[in-house]
Amino acid sequence: MSEAFKYLSAAIAAGVAALAASWGNGKVITKTVESMARQPESAGNLRSTMFIGVGLIEAVPILAIVIAFLILFL
Amino acid sequence: MGNVFEFIQHKKGGHEVLEKSFVFKFLGLSFDLTGIIGSTLMALVVLFVCIWLSRKVEMKPNKRQNVIEYLLDFTDGIVKDNVSDKDAQKHLSLYAFVLFLFIWFMNMLGLFMEVKVGDWTVVKSPTADPVTTMSFAMMTLLLSFTFGMQKFGVGGYWRNYASPVGFLFPINIIEEITNFLTLSLRLYGNIYAGEVLLTLIGNRLAVSFGLPTMILAAPLAMIWQAFSVFIGSIQAYVFVTLSMVYIGRKVTKE
């Protein structure tokens, strides 16, 4: 029975993490594309800032994935 | 000498622990052999790459010199964008360059090879271990303290915690701890999740139904490895950028 709960909880953690990461990333990249269209000469700067933003946003959802692995395998 | 070494087994009631590191105790301290082997190997690789790229330096740059100059310009750009103090920029440019190369090579090692001896993983990405990434984040934290105290003096440094308003002092302290934790765990989580997924595709998916899943798993593993190369590069860049941001904030006078 606890095996079943392990699988369920790992799946929920991973699913919610995926939702959170994609929602956050979507907002950042949308704004970046809009700003690049407005001002093409600052595209390089915007691209670097976008990567930093994506790296920051994905930090905690990735931790949720690691916790899902720990639930499954520890 | 018999009882000086001691092996620490991760026994978890018969469960399999993914990517168990080989930990041994020497004179009462635990050492992680996997981390030692991986990071020493990658330090040597960085050393040899830099030496190889910088032979025959001329005024008109040849191809190898172009590569190392591009890398140096890249990390110098990171430092200049985020640290506004010219004196600190001079000191930090080498740190940013070495940190970027070191972390990048360590992230790539786990995609390139994984050596298992018995139950233990002996060669994998050192950054897939939270203790390694915490060491790097601790380096950045201590460097930020050093640069802040060099610029403002010890008293002025503590007074900066209470700026702009005095009651923000505990919040600024908590922010230090949070920055340290997220900096280290971000790198660890990204690299560890990538490696675990790669292992699962190879060991579980490919053998579950015989030949059809093997044919399915091969391009999936390749796609995932390509994505992990991308993620590893991004995470190295984000780690160095955030380190520079944290150090830069300590040396700016608001």
C-alpha cells in the first residue's frame, strides 16, 4: 500500500513542478520576445537576461523533481 | 593502520539508492571518493585545455588564441555587467573564468561517462552531489564577505545590512542564507535530475519490453543528453552570473 502512495506522491510532485516551471518560464519568455520585437538592437542583452531568469525560475521546480526521486527511491 | 579507513555503506532497507557515492572515513572525517576523483579529473582537464589553448600567443590571434580570448571576454562581460567597482572587477575576472570552465566541465562529465564499481558510482558529475555545489556557493559567500569588508570595513559592512531601513536587518540576513541555499541547490538539482533520468532511460526503459523499447530508448537518450548539455551550460552561466551579482551587491554603495 505504501508503494502505491509513493508512486502517487512522486507523480503529483513532478506534475505540479512541471506546471509551475512551464507557467513561470512562459511568462518570462513571452515578455522577452515582445521586447525583442520592440527593440531589436537590445536582443543580445535581453537574451542573456532571459537565460538568467529561466535559470532562477527553474531552480525550485527542479528541487521538487529531486524530492520526487527521493520519494520514489529512498 | 588497520582501523584508520572505514567504509560508509548507504543501507536503506534493501532499496536501491541511485548513484551511491563511495564514502570512506579517514581519521574521523568522511571523504567522498567519487567527488574527489571527478573534480580532480576535471581540474586537470581545465588545466590542460587552458595550457593547450594559450601556447604561441601572437599579436594577430591564431585560432586557439581566439577561443581562449573569446572565453575570457565572455566571463569578463559577466563580471563587468554585474560588479560596478573597478577594483573588485580586476580581482574577480580570473575567479569568474575559472569557475565557469570548472563547473561547465564538471556538468559535462556525467553525460560523458559513468563508472560503476560494484554498487558504488566512482565517476559521475561531481556537481550531482549537493556537498560539492555547496562548496562552490560557500566560496562565493566567503568572497562576498571579504570584498564587502575590504571596501567598507567590518563595522561599515554590518551597517550595510541595516540599510535602507533598520528593521530590514533580519530580512537581509535571511536573504544571505537563502541566496546560498538556492545557488547551491539549483545547480545540484539540475545536474542530478538530468543524470538520474539518463540512468533510468538506459537501465529501466530500454530493457522493460525487449527490442521495441530499446529502439525507442536510443533516440530518447540522445535527445535527453543534448538537452542536458544545454541545461548544464545554462546552469554554469547562471551560477557564475549570480555569484557576480551577489558579490557586486556587497561592494556597491547604495
